[in-house]
Amino acid sequence: MIKTVKDIDLKGKRVIMRVDFNVPMKEGVVQDDTRIQAALPTIKYILEQAPRSLVLMSHLGDPKKDVKKAKEKAEKAGKAFTAADEEAFINGKNRMKPVSEYLAKVLGKDVAFAEACFGQKAIVDALPEGGVLMLENTRFNPEETSKDLEEQKKLAQELATYGDVYVNDAFGTAHRAHASTATIAQFMDVKVGGFLMEKEVKYLEPMVTNPPKPMVAIIGGAKVSSKIAVLESLLKNASALIIGGGMAYTFLKAQGHTIGKSLVEDDFIDTAKSLLKAADEKGAKIILPVDHLGAAEFSPDAAAVAIDGADIPDNLMGMDVGPKTLAIYKDAILNAKSIVWNGPVGVFEFEAFAKGTGEVAQLVAEATSKGAVSVVGGGDSVAAVNKFNLASKMSHVSTGGGASLEFLEGKTLPGIAVLETK
């Protein structure tokens, strides 16, 4: 286990903390404060320990990519995108100042704001006892994400001068080897995790190493290609792998079924075959859809067509799982002692095809109430449990999409690897 803020003395110390305040913004207003709320327990604990100061740093969006998309959108509409437009766009979407103001309100405490990451030592030193400072978006500095480690070190060394203790509570960026998430630790004597980071590791690590058995993994989403590593990793401990969503059709085609107009990755048919073989040799069950809800086109207004069998007619595409499949899911999920869920089993964004994913969420919640440990990771499955108001019924809902996926793949995450361990 990683060391956390509770394992060290913070009294009188200058703390620099990486948070994940990459929150949705619209015209300078925070739209969803889930990530801010997730960091509050650690922030409040640090402040209760009477530190000299607390400096917070985060990225917000991807300024370069966001500006590029805005420019392309303007060009398509036949409009000019001037330097003034770019500045206004960044101010509305990528500046940390509105986030620092929002944090001050929820914290009930002044939060000073620094308009850059470099050259802020005098401002840090001038903070009142126990003062809080938010730095500008770390990604405004090319050094933050540079692939050149020497370039990264320039920013990391500067950030390290703002604190005696480094705290990383940004699990959502723990898979990134950036200046503020990992390289900074090279220049800090004390580096620990926050409570959110601790919770993520506590729930995700056993799922990869030694989960309570039987373990069921529910893996959905559009593409096999993005989930191969996680399937291979979880197969080591799973008694059953439920494969749903768009990726299921590649597996069904690999088994010789017809899949109509469904999403398929023909380049990964052989991969699907080898995963099916590996599961068979290990004695793990791979559960694929045995019936479907289909549609003639991919549209929220498409009429749902029941398909009573694994084969999908040529004129239809699979959009959700059917009742027979859900009955098989029920048996596997309710008998599990641990459950990992990453990815929806249907196009749950469209109301007509949301039943399968909604039912899975209900089943996982029911299994959890009976004592199973459930971990939900990945943006779409998190969105699903939130849509069905079941997030509070799960043991743990991960805050990191890409980070939780890489953790479940068994990868070492740079932002965790640099922290001290107990």
C-alpha cells in the first residue's frame, strides 16, 4: 500500500498537491464538481494539520487540442478564428481561475490564484499561515507533457520549490508520466498519496492480484482493440468474463455467428479466437450474447427489433442484449464474490437500447448488497451507474477512466509508482 498524508507530519510544512480538477466547463462556469468533491477530504485533512501552506495544481482540458478543434469548427462554419477568439476560448474553457473561485466557495476558505506555474515562489512564500494557492493550468506549459524528460524536469524542479511535501491525489492522471504527476517526485524528499488515491489502489489492486472468488468481469464498450490487455489481465483470476457492447460482435463472428450490420473489428477476429481458447483452457467461462435487441440503423429514434438467437440478420445491427442473455448475466453476477465492470453492454445513451446496461447496473448493485465487492471503472460504465442512480450502491466507482483501465491491465501507473510505500 502507498503511504498517505495520514502517515506523515504536516504541521508547518509547505505542501504541493496534484489534484484532478479537469472538470467540465461552459463559459467559465463549472458544470460538474464530482472531481472537486472527490479531492475535498484530502484537502480538508491537510488544512486541519496546520501546514505552512497548500499549493494545488491541475490540468484542465487539453488546451492545444481544444483550440485546434475550435478553429476547425469555426472554419467549417466559414468564420475566422482570431487571436482574440483563441484567448476568449481558453478563458472560457481552460483557465483554472474559475475553478479556484469555485473551490473557495465549497471549501469556505480563500483560495489565492497564480496566473502561471513558473515563477510563483514569491507568491507561495507570501501566503498567510495555512494559505491555499491554485496554480494556472499545468498544460499551458509544454514542459508538462513533453516527451523529453529534461524539458519536463524544468517544470518539475520549479514546482518542487513550492513545497516540502508532494501529495498526489489525482488518480485520473496517474497513468500519465507528466511533470506534475510523476517527474516532480524526483525533486521531493517526501511524496505520498491522498485519500482518493489510496481508495483507488485499495479497490483496484486486489482485482488484478487476488480478488475474492468467484470473480466476474463485465467488459463492454465498442472495441476489442482497446480492451485486449484488460481481458487478458482479468482472465488470470476471473471465473467468468461477460463480454458485451460492440466488442461482443467481433467475438460472435469469431465463433461463426452472423452479425448483420453490427460493429466489428475484422483485424481482431484471430485475437478474439485466441482469447476464447485461453479462457477454455483455464476453465473460465466467456459469456457472449445469446439474443439481442437490434435496429436497422444507429440512431436514437431507431425502432428496437427483438432477435431471438445469437445470429443477427443481415439488415440489422446489434444494439443491446436480449432477455435470455440477461438471465445468464443474472446467474453469473449474483453468484460472484467480486465484480469488475468496465464498459456498457449496449448503446445505453439511446433510451430504446438502455435496458441491458441498466439491468447489469441493478444486478451489480444487488450482488454488492449481498456482500460482493464491486468495482466500476471506465468513463462509460461510470456514466451508466450515474444515469441509473446506482453509484452509491457499488463498493467503488473509479474516478479515472484511462487510469483505471491501465491499472486493470496490470500496468504500473507512473503517478503511483513514485509515491512512498508502507
